[in-house]
Amino acid sequence: MRSSFLFTSESVSEGHPDKVADQISDAVVDLFLGKDPEARIACETLTTTQRVVLAGEIRGRGIYDEATGWAPGVPEEVERVVRETVKRIGYEQAGFHWNEFEFANHLHGQSAHIAQGVDEAGNKDEGAGDQGIMFGYATDETPDLLPATLYYAHRILERMAADRHNKVVDFLEPDAKSQVTLEYRDEAPVRATALVVSTQHAPGYFFHGGEGDPAKYQQLHDYVMGVFRDVLPEGFITDETKIYVNPTGRFEIGGPDGDAGLTGRKIIVDTYGGASPHGGGAFSGKDPTKVDRSAAYVARYLAKNVVAAGLARRVTIQLSYAIGIAEPLSVYVDTHGTGTVPEATLERVLPQLVRLTPKGIREHLKLNKPIYQKTAAYGHFGRQAEGDYFTWEKTDLVDALKAAVA
């Protein structure tokens, strides 16, 4: 295992076109779960210039019935939450405006063939909504037990979005990306070797190829540098750190007007920034019977508790499922040489602490609630558990874990 190296992660803002799509999809999930906690939802969103399109499969009481179609008033509610989501993000641009884009809703009923294999019935437990593999990861690099490169990439853009919403500055627009490269020594991050921010900006705040306003660009550059210094630990930015602020030059056309957005295209940003494997399934737009989402959440929950309990400094957990089958097909633990107990012990103990069926996961983490739109920007992990939100970030298994492996 290497102890000294460079590693990079990226993040994207809430105004990135793919993240706009994720937030819309999860706004629909929240709307439907608020009506029926057992609703089935698979909502995909496309965003592009002055257009938002929904597609996917749904089912739920007071929402959509295969025989009668939409419940009265629900399509109008769907459009309302879609437009409210875009308004909250801040899009009031000529190419993408919350009150002016064309909207198309192509959601339809869930396949009866999927429902018969997944639904709980008689002596049959609720099965997984699809086959797949899910990974959870935790590391002691940061207080939130998230990889440092991703943690700081998220925090940079969160700070910029907060300053935009609070009108601390008036030249930022919603679309932005960040990238953080850190040097690790003895497996610990010690300094930033490269920091990148590309942010959509108000007209004129660029200087490139002799065009633009150098004073305005300097204002933007100095602001971003201030964010870097506030977010990263003291001493991480040195004279050798390479800094890139809007390296392509001008970035006035952005968001869905600059590039089409689709639900589920930022799965590495959503998870661990490339520090862990990914099973390939996206989270946003899916109700918690879909193990792509719920099993990934519980895998993170288990990994975080393992590290918080001091049983490893770094751990990866894999779960696998088959459609219609309740119990996971496999549980795999890798502590990357940092563990204090055998991995096989953790593989035996963890399923005893949390029932890893779709229903068991949903009940343990209280997932059948409208809690998902908050997850759809700045990462699903490394967040503060608060009430019903981000329950998978709790470390309430620590004592039970320690006792189980003693």
C-alpha cells in the first residue's frame, strides 16, 4: 500500500446541469414519498436550453394508479416542485429561466412484472428492486470520515453558493466546478499541489486573449483565492500550489443552456471522489426500495461506524443483491491493512447489527421519508446527520460494534 502520493477529486455545484437534473429528480421523490411512504419512484430528468423533461416509472397511493392514471392535481404539483427547484438554485437566465422553460412530464406506471418480484406478499419478504453491487467507504482523513480531496472540493463550492445566495458577491452565477489535488505523506494529506475552480460569472468578469476586464477578473480571482484559504487547513496552500481560476477564460453561458444535464451522471462526485470503487448505480430519482440508493447508504453507514469505532483507519464495504431477493448475496470488507480486527470478523458481525434486506435498511435508517433533495448536491456522504436527514452518517453503532468484536 502506497503511503506517499498525489490524489485528486472534483465536485460540481448545485447549478451544474447534471446536478440540476439530480435535484429535480429528488424533488419528485420527496413529493411522492410525502404522499405515500411506500411509493415506487424511478424519475430521470433531462435539462437543456429552456427545457426540462421527466421520464420514468412510478406507483403510489394518491399519485398514480395503473388503471386510472394520475391522481387529480398531481401533475400540476410535479411541475410546481420542478420549477421551485430551479428557482431555488437561482436560474433566471435567458437560456434557462425557472418560470419560462418548457416542461414535459413522461412519468408513467411501474411495470407489473417488476412489482410482483419486489413487493412484500404473504410469506415473501420485500425483494431488492434490482440486481447490483454497492460500495461504502470511510477514512479518518477528515472529521466527517470522508476523503480529504472530495471533502474540500465540496466545501469550496458550498461556500461559493452560500455567498451567491446571501449576496456577499454579485458576480457569481449558479454553474461551477472545483478540483482539489493533495499530496499525501504517510497516508495523510499534508498540502495542496493544485486547486481549480471554474465558475459561471456575470458579464465582463474575465480577461483572456486581450479581451474582457482585467480588474473585474482580478476581483473574481481574489475572491476564489479567499475561499481556498478559508476552506483548506492552514498551511495547505503554499507558494508551490498551482492555482487555476476559470482557466478557459470566459464562462458566461453555463448551466443547462451551456450543456445538457442528466440525472445520475455525477456518481463519483456523489460518493467518494474516486477514492473507493463504485457499483455504477446512481442515487437520485430513486425511492429507497432501490438498493442502488439504500444499500449504498447502509454500506457507508457501516463503513463510517467501523472507522469511528477505531477498528480501521480506512475501510471499503461491498454489498451485492439480486432483483426480487431480500438478503444480500455477499458482504465484503477490506480494511486496506489498517484494521485492528480480522476482516472476516467484520463480515460476520455487521449483518448481525443491521438487517441488510431492503426493508431492514429502510426501517433502520428511516428512509421512507421526503429527505432526498438535500442529498442531491455537494455529496450524499460526509454530511451532518440532522433529525431525519442523513441518518446514514450517524455513528450510533460504535458501542455495539466494539462489543461484538471483543
